Amino acid sequence: MKLNLAKDFSPNPFGRYRSDGPNSAERFRDDVLKNALNKCKQENDKLSVYLDDVPIGLGSSFLDEGFAGLVFKGYFTVDELKSLLEIKSEDSSYSQEIWSYIEEASRHAHP
């Protein structure tokens, strides 16, 4: 399954929390990403998230809340995400950054 951040969510993703605006990482995680990952889990599929069509840079707070929040909130384990999630970007630093946030979240996740 493919998910294009700019086309399937917003070309201007911004902010950590819903209170930061309509295109926040919290809304992306809870309303889009979590549902897509659950569908992939049921269908034994992988989710490829494409980041390249976002015209502005992606903020660390958006990436942390949007992706690592999946682990921190207890929705998925790191191992589940490793089997379900692929980050696609021409800028490999995004993938490295996201996975480092996910690993860090696993050390502080809610039980």
C-alpha cells in the first residue's frame, strides 16, 4: 500500500498537535497513518510512505509525533513498524531521522 504525505494528507504538513493547525502530525498519525498501518497488518502488506512531494521541509516535531507517536502511544511496537512501514524519500536523512525517533520512543512508550 502507498501513502503519499502531500497528496493523501496535506501538501503543507505542519505542527505537532491538533492545536497547531489542521495539518498536524497528531491528526496525520491518528486519522491517516494508524488506519493505513492497521489495514496493512490485517492484509499482511507493507505501507510505503512517500515524503518527496511536500514542497517545504518536514519539521522534526511533525516527524517525531507522526511516526514515533505510533510507538509512544502504544499503537504499534518497533518490531511491528519494521515489518509494516517503509519511508520513501530521495533525502535519506528523513528515513534515518524517523527511525531514530521510533527507536527513542520505544524506550519511553506507554505500556
